[in-house]
Amino acid sequence: WGCYFEYLSEWNKYIDKENIMAITYEELKENRALGVKNIATFFGIPLTDEELQLVVEKSSFQSMKKNSEKTHGTLGNIFFRKGGVSDWKNLFSEDQNAKMDKAFEEIAGTKLGKKLKYDLYCKA
């Protein structure tokens, strides 16, 4: 699966291309309707208010978790665990948190790094 930060650095090379849209899980958790609307606009898909509402409902964590066995087989419960943000604060030790802070500082100069740092740290 590789290093997450190498993955981000690679995608950062393409972030300004017109056919690339970056969106974080935290953004979708904060305002899923706006996120869905932005994604639809990006792909040029017009949505009625009813269609938007249906997508918002079907893309909720609870809805996806409920259907995870159908959509992801036996791995569904692994992929759809809690659906929250900032749980890493409860799982990492102080040393691990410090290492993650340092790793995020290294990519903070990139557009993706700034976006992720804001979403992970400032909204948490």
C-alpha cells in the first residue's frame, strides 16, 4: 500500500490540473451536501434537489456501513468502522503523534499538505 506521504507528494504534482479535484473526508463530514454538489459540478452532472438529497442520504456513513457487506463483502466491517474524524488522537501515543506532526510539517508546503493539515488539525 506504500507510504501515505509519498502518495500525497505524488498527487500534489497534479493538484492544479483542471481534471483533478481534491476533497477530504473531513470536508464531506462537515457538509456532505456541499461536497456532493461540488463533486457533481466538477463532473458536469446536474442534480435536482431530490437527487442531491438521495445521494447525501445514500452516502452517509450509516447507510454505507449498513450495506457494507453487500458492497465490500466480509471486509465491510473493517472499512466502515466508526465514521468519525480525529480518532487518531485516541489511538496514537504521544510519540506517534509527534512523528505524525513532523511528517505533516514536511508536506505542509504542498497544497494537499495544507488542505489535509487544516482538515485534520484545525477542524478536529
